[in-house]
Amino acid sequence: MAEPGPFRSSASAVQLSGRLLCWSLAAAMASAAVDAFLDPQAGWWGVVWLLPWWLTCASALAWAVLRAREKADRPPPQGSARSDWEQAA
């Protein structure tokens, strides 16, 4: 088995997409605050401040799909009594 390197992580794709979602949302909120309070006049700012919002939408969609696949692949708990798993469904 290969040893984990600096770019290998034991985190799943769901966790990584969740982290991307959180960080992109933080960047989007920071860029919105800069746009609201500092009102940059640079021509490229109109495009740049929207990029984190698009990334947030894309990562939210990716996280939702990956999380649904993760939940579908996990078998329900064993037992004859109704569990929280069945009640939630």
C-alpha cells in the first residue's frame, strides 16, 4: 500500500467537496464585502467578484450529488426493529 504523500488525503470526495463549498462561500462573502464597502473601480473586478459565487454553486451541486451517492451506497443498519434510518426515509 502506498504511503500518503503531501497531496494525498484520507478524506473522501464528499469531505473535500464540502471543504471546497465552505471555502468558496467564505471567499464569495469576502468579495461581496469588498465590493460593497470599497467599491473597486477596476474593470476586471466585475468579473472577479462573481467567480467565487459560481464556484460556490458548482461545489454545492457536486457536494449534493456525491453525498447522495455516498448515502445510497451505504447499507441500512441490520435489525428487525424500525430504526432511525427507516423513520428518516
